[in-house]
Amino acid sequence: MKPLFAFVLLATALAAIVHAQSTRSVRDGVYTVEQAARGAKVFDARCVSCHTRDEFTGRYLNPWIGQSTDKLFETISTSMPEDEPGSLTRQQNADLLAFIFSRNGFPAGARELESTPEALKAVVIELPAKAR
């Protein structure tokens, strides 16, 4: 029984290491400046009638800290805009996330935030560096 326990323990540790290596933080530059600019345009066209740009900064992210971006993405994509929930494309929702991340001071990077569930699950929301 001890060899089996040791194997399970080793397999669990290796899985945790692989997961940690494949997970990135929003502090790692997970969107581009261009993507955030597109997100700002979507925001101005579809969100500004109900929300302000500052509404999604600071404490707004607190409930999402430690979670992967797919959770916030799905909440936005299924409930917004309020007058037409689910009417934005996956790309528009990813662009909105990029805009929100830029408004919170997270750095831009060289690659866009992808809209696939797998890619979104691999990015964790953390506190902005300025809030630490």
C-alpha cells in the first residue's frame, strides 16, 4: 500500500507543478494595447449607457481575485449588456476583459488575451501591483 500512496503523492505533486507552470497571472501581460483599445470601443458602444469606466477599477475585481479569467468572462458574456445579454461575441468579451485589465493597471503584453475557455482558465486574476 505504501508504494501506491507514494505514487499518488508524486503524481499529485507533478500535476500541481505542471498546472503552476501553465498558469499565468494578469500581471504577466496577457493582453495587448490594441486589444484593450478595441475593448474600450466596445465599452463605449455597448456598456457606457449603464456603466462608467471607473466602475470596473479597484474593488470591482476583489470577488474575482484568485480565480481564473474564465469565471469573469462567462459572467460578463452571459449577463451583459443588460438589454441584450449574451449578444457580444467571444472576441468582444475578451477585448472588454483586456480593457478592464488595462484600467486596473495590469501591464499589456505581446499577445492578445484569447477567448477560448482553455486559454481563459490558464490566466489567474490577482491584485494589481499598485494595490499590493
